[in-house]
Amino acid sequence: MSVVLVLLKVRPPKRGLTSLPGQTLRWKLLALLLPFLGLSCWLGYKHLQRYVVKPEAIFVLGGDEVRERFAAQIAARHPHLPIWVSSGSPQGYARRIFAKVGVKRDRLRLDYQAQDTVTNFTTLADRLKAQGIDSVYLITSDNHMRRACIVGEIVFGSRGIAIIPLSVPSDAPPEPLEKSLRDGARAIFWLTTGKTGETLFPYKHLLTNDDTNTRI
């Protein structure tokens, strides 16, 4: 921050006057620092948001029944929150998982439209917003959380829905960064076109068992 303040003290050169080499260098440095400063402020805000925002629903990404069992325990501790499960276990089995810990059936919303991580969010963003939900607990495996958060911040964030991640412990290795970057690009593509672009951003070589069914 002190570096930025020092740079701001330098006034831009007036028209018709040749700027000094030192001034030009300072303005170039300032131009480079401002994006990083903005990113730091945004990340700080998102971190703080996790402590001040009260989730209004539980949002579970399918792909492993362990996530649903974990979500059921969270739901039992928060009896006022509705639970949304995107492309999880078969309906009857999923209901039994939640019923075992006393979660009432009318709290459970099971949706099976999603084919992958991106569509987990795009298929339900508008429905959640229509229900007046502005914040959710996001539940998925720890090795999948980075990608889920990137997509969630873009898709749910575009609808004003904040996410508070709750990771499910997993023995699976961390996902490659390429998967997060690819799905982040798909999420942005969805914002601009309304399409998820799964055929435009193929990477079958990065397919893992962590995704729902044959999801990537």
C-alpha cells in the first residue's frame, strides 16, 4: 500500500512537456500494481464474507455419496436451511441418507439436470435466486473445492448469491489446475452466451472419477 501511495504522489505530466524517465517508470509501475491491489481487496472481501454472511441454504454437488452424508450432518445442525442436491445419488437413496439423521423430506430438493461441475451451478442459479436465496453453504470434496469455488463465484456471483465452502475430506489427489481454468472459462462463456461450452473446451485427458457419473 505504501508503494502505491508514493506512486500516486507523482502527477501526470502536462501536455506539451516531456515527462522525466523516473516519472514514466513510476506510472508504469502503478499501472502494474493496481490490478494486483484490486485482486487483493476482492480476495480479502470474499474471505471476510465467509465470516459475516449467514447461509440461507445448503448446496451439494453430486459425484460421491460421502458429500451427501456430510451434507446431512450439516443439515441436522441447521434445521431451518433447505438442502439442494445437484445430480447426486438416485432419489430414493438420497432421501434415505438424509432421513437417517432426521432431515424432513420437505427440506430436500433433488435436481438431476447437471452433467458436470459447471452445469451444477448454471442449472440452479436462477431457481435459487427465485427462491430468495442469497447465500449458500457449498459442499463438495476437498480436492474438488477449488474448481467448484471458481465456477460458483462466477455463476452464483452473477446472481448475487454468496458461497461459503464446506469441504468434505477426501483421499483423492488434488485436481490439476487446468480443470479449474477450463471450467472458469466455461462459466464466463455461459455469462456472455447462455451456453456452457462443454464442446468448445474439451479436455478428456483430464477426466477423473471425482465428477458425477461421466462428468468432467
